[in-house]
Amino acid sequence: MQSTEPNPKPLQNLEEWEDFLKERYPEGTPTTPSTQVFQATDPDKKEAAFRNYEVDARPTVREFYRLNHQFQSFEFGQAKRKDYLSLERPKMTVWQAMEFLNTLVDDSDPDTDLSQLQHLLQTAEHIRRDGHPRWFILTGLIHDLGKILCLYGEPQWAVVGDTFPVGCAFSKKIVFHQFFEANPDSNNPQYQSLLGNYEPGCGLNKVNLSWGHDEYLYNVVKDKLPDEGLAMIRYHSCYPIHREREYEFLLNDEDRRLMNWVRQFNPYDLYTKSHEKPDVEKLRPYYEDLINEFLPGELRW
């Protein structure tokens, strides 16, 4: 009998997902409200144009989204929250967590020889050069630390990928929407109604999103950073909301304010990686001081 267990590693490396996002949302497309609209959400574009992103995707990326959309159900997310959000794993400082993430090596990635730690520093340094507040710089430094879930044995599709609300109908703007047909929630009439478990304008704090590194890290650092930084961490992968402008009926006014900060952060997340290696030892004193200002000592993970 053929195994029904999800393939734990469809992507060659985690950056393949981000490369696909950069193709779907090219640098320079608007990230804040204006007289323009996103290229990918232009209401005048033919439906076939949306499919081009999927047709041209690498087979590994298609397989990643297939697994993600099949297994990221409401029940799955609840089980992962129960497992991880008690935060009973070994305590670590933020810098120790960065060094732990650094042991996640993608030997198959031919495009970069940068470590995970250097990627984090790249993002933070770009934010720093643009003169943003210290909490914003720290957010850039730590925003991907939740990827240590991979080191706890979680498959890629349960760590990275576009996040989206569960417990209500899946938006048709979510890329590879057709793969949701295999998701058990697709057979649940309650979860496939427009509002599902939620009330109009209830606010995202009352909405369950698909599980991944964003939600995990948010719960590690919540109440320790400004709301704007916490929103960047929690929603930076929620492209159906902050780029496609879907699920507006769930948002409240505070969510809309915070989404402007998420959109401001998004270019630093996607477009600042390069082959230039940050000098870790030279930068470490500045960033340890920054960490100690907001997130001192050991954190519960």
C-alpha cells in the first residue's frame, strides 16, 4: 500500500519558498494603499494570468504547497498549539536561539553560502541603515527564529509557507488553492462558510491561522515587543491578507493599522538578501545590547 505520510522535505531548501514569493510579488509592487493595485490582485487581470505563477513553479514548490494545503487544517493547528505553546522546551537566550537555528544547514542550496545567522543579520542591518526604531531592527533580526521548529523535527510544510485563516472558507486568492480539496476542512460545511467559526470584524487575535514559524515565535516573544513588531512577526507570511487584501471581513481597525506596519516590513523580509556576508563578530556587541534591551536573559521556547 502506498504511504499516505507527508513527505518531510519537498523543497530543496527553505529559500525556495521565498524565491517563489519574489516571483509572485516582484520587488516594486505596492505594499501600501494607493491609486495602484498589486499586479497579482488586479481585478482586470484574466484568471489565467493568476495561474501562470503556479504553472511556472518548480515541481518541489508545487509539492510543498500540495502538502501544506492538504495537512494545514483547523485541527492540525490546534494540536500544534497544544504541543508547542506550553513553551516547555529548553530555555535559550535570543542569541543562543540564533546559533541553534544556524545549525539548520541547507547543503543543497547552490545560490548562497550564507549561514542562517548571517541571513538574520542582513535583514536587521538593512532596517538599521534606513533609520528605523530599535524595536523594528530587533524584529528584523529575530523574525525567522521560529524556523527552529525544523530542528524539533517538524516538516517544512508545517514551518514555512504562506499562512492563512483556518476555520473558515479558504480564499481563492491563496496560491495553489486547488490543493485544498484534499484538506479535511474542505468537507466541513462550518469551516467552508464565509465566516466559519468567527464573527464579522472580530479581529485577528480571535482568528486561528495555519501553523508555522510565525505563530510559534509570536507566542515566545508576545508582550515583550511593541504591537507593531509583534504583528510583523505574526503576520509576515500571511500573504493572503497583507498582499492579496483578503479576509477583510475578519479584520478590525487595529488590524488594519498594524497591517500597514507588516507591509512596511515585507520588503526587508523578501528583498534584502545578498551574497555580502555580514561580519558576525563585529556586529554581535550591538545586537546583544539590542536584545538585552527588549528580550533579556533566557526565554521559554
